[in-house]
Amino acid sequence: MTELFGFSTLDLSRFQFATTSIFHYFFVPFTVGFALIIAIFQTIAYRTQSPRMENLTRFFGHLFFINFAVGVVTGIVQEFQFGMNWSVFSNFVGNIFGVPLALEVLMAFFLESTFLGLWWFGRDRLPRWATLASIWIVALGTSISAFWIIIANAWMQHPVGYTIQNGQAVMTDFWAVVFNPKGLEWFAHLWTGSLTVGAFFVLAVSAYHLRRKHETDAFLVSFKVALVVALAGSAGVILAGHEQGQSAVRDQPMKYAAFSALWDTPTGKGMPESLVAFPSNSQGRNTFELSVPYVGSLLAFNNFSSQAKGLHELQAESVRKYGPGNYIPYVWPVYWAFRIMVGLGGVMLLTALYFAWRWRAGKLADPGRLYPLLLAMPLAPHLANFSGWIATEMGRQPWVVQGLLRTGDAVSSLRPLPVLLSLAAFWVVYLLLIGLDVYLLTRTARAGMHAPDVEAQGMPAPHYLPEGGTL
């Protein structure tokens, strides 16, 4: 395979797909979590019949529209890359992979797009119950969309319900694929993580306006709703992530060993948990490590005596099973990405608990000394998501389909130069789109509920209701 500047087609294709996926994933969990919060706002407005609450819902709906529009554009590229950069992979998994992707488009994308339009543009033409139902269908559609994408990815990590025919994976049990335990665990993790993305964004916007004393009654409601969602999401993502880690010990032990930088199977009883380590693939060991005895067994097996296999033992087993090759992933980024994800999850939960305490103390209207932290917190769930995907995807290398197809065998027969040029083009476009998204979100969020220039920003004006009424 020819190289360009030291990079092969495989290297460039992997980097391209990884980075464009992360760019797109900037929008996906935001859409899932934010849609649910807006549906709750709409429900409160429906029950209270408060014009101010209706205005608040439309204000956040405008922000949702911005993110949804840019997210759709970035998502289109993803499916094209399967055919362009990963044609061997597409040929191998197409009979299985195509089903959840098609269902995602038919059941979810069309659903959320149609009813989002009804909710926004039908406000003055549809009964109030119909607009309320529309936004709840949008929230449901975003979750269904995420479910089918996760089911597709989970099959790559834990193939089920298939047989190999003429060099292709062919589905034999649709329901086994749908109810893949790996997929259900991952969806729970992704969905609760999406709640944190939407919730901490709403918390930051609400805190900004509470600090400015702008529409405090309305933004106090949005702060409380988002805080409840942030608590549920932060606790849920930790619990779901814990279950995911334990399942990895069973069905992806090499990945779990990389999470823990566990090079050698422990001797004696119990397994330590590494707190800080500097893994070295070239030396096959940790050049520095600080660990706590027995905690690894507790986290992985819920006891103090069980042990997971080390990377060296798993490498030997893989060679016997699959033939010669290096089956140990690059441990350093997997190890640290996993810890960044876990650490940020803890920060999100502690932040939510702190403001829950302020709520109970009757001090929620003033964000207090941690106000700057609230403004920065929307970055935390995004960074946690990105770190989690890095750990998950790099941790299963060298497999693109676990135990069936190696990443190096799945790439298209392309020369490095076209891949490099397309990679550069994608980066330019995606950076511009994300820059535009952040600019529009920031400008619209800071403008507040009565922005005079929203129509000039290229989005439909919210048609705010006259002031009046109480919450």
C-alpha cells in the first residue's frame, strides 16, 4: 500500500471517518436531549396556558432549529463514506448494516423532520394539543434515530443473528440484532448522556439570563427543569457506563484490559484498579502506575476476588484463534480517554447535586460563585462523549467487526492523495459549520426571549406571544 507523507490510505481513511464522526456527534446527543427538554417546556406551557412559558418554549425551540439544521448537513456525509472509503466493509456487512440505517431514515428522520415542521409552523393553525403532540413525537423520533444507529454499531462490536455466505455476513435473526445486549446497554448510555448535553446547555443559558435579571420567572422554570434532567442524565450515564464496562469484560476482554492498562493477568486473588498509568505498547508494560488493590475486581465483577485477563494473555489467545498478528490496541489513548470520560461524568453529577442543594436552600435564582462553571459546563458532556467514542472505537482495534473483519482489510482500494484532499475539504467545511452553529447558538441564546433580529439570522421568526399571564 503506497503512502503519502508517511500515511497510508488506511491511516487517512480511519482518521477521516473518526474526525467526521466526531464532528457530526457534536449535534446528535444535543438533538436527542434538547428535544425532550423542549417537549417538557411545551407541556408546562400547555397546562399553565402561560404566554410567558410559551415564549420560553419558542425561544429554546429556535435554538433547537439551529442545531437540527446544521446536524442534518453533517450527518449526510457519514453514510457516503461507507461506500467511498470502506467498500470492503460495506460489502461484508451491507446485508445487516443496511437494515438499521434504513429504519433510522424511515422511522425516525422523516418522523422528526415532519413533526418538527408541524410543531413550529403549525402553532397558529393547529389545535394546541396537536402542537404538543408534535413536539413529543419529535423527541421520540430523535431517540428512535439514535437507537437504530447504536444497534448498527453494536453489531460491529458484538455480532449476533448472522451467518457467513459467500464472504458476506447475512442476517438470520432480525430480533437478535434488534435486541443485541450490547446495543441495549449502549443505547441506555448514549440516551442518558444525551440528556446531560441538552440539560447543561439549558442550564447555562438560563443561568446567564438569571444573572442578568432577564425574565427571571421564566428562566427559573427552565433552570429547574434542566437541573432535574441533568441529575437524571448524570446518574443514569454513570450507571449505564458501569454496566457497559462489566459487559466488556465478558465479550470484549481486550478492550477492557486496554481501559485498565492491564498488561499481565494478576496473580493471587483480586485485581487492582489503575488510577494513573503511562502505558507503552512498544515496551508492553506501564512505565509508571499508581493503582488501588482489589478495586478493579469490585468494579468489573462486583466482588473482591475475580480477575480479568491481561493484554499479553489475550494476545496469545487471539493468535491461536485468528492467526498471527498484533491484536493489542494502542493502549495510551484508550486508557486516558476512558478516564477523561469517567472524570467528566463525575464532574457533571457533582455540579448537578450542588445546584440541587441550592434549590432546596431556596437560592436557585442566583447561580452563585459557580456561575462561571455553569457557563463552561456545556463543554463537559461533549468532551465526555468524544472521549467515550475514542475509547470504544480504538479499544476494539484491529477489528472493524469484532472477530470477523479487520480494519486493515475493510478499506477501499484508493490512493492516499484523494483521501487526503477529501479529508482536508471535510475539515474546512465542518469547521465552518460548527463555527456557524456555535456563533448562532451563542448569539441567539444571549439575545434572550425577545430578540428583535432573529429573522435576520436566517431562521423563521418565533412569533412571540404578547406579554401577560403568569407562570
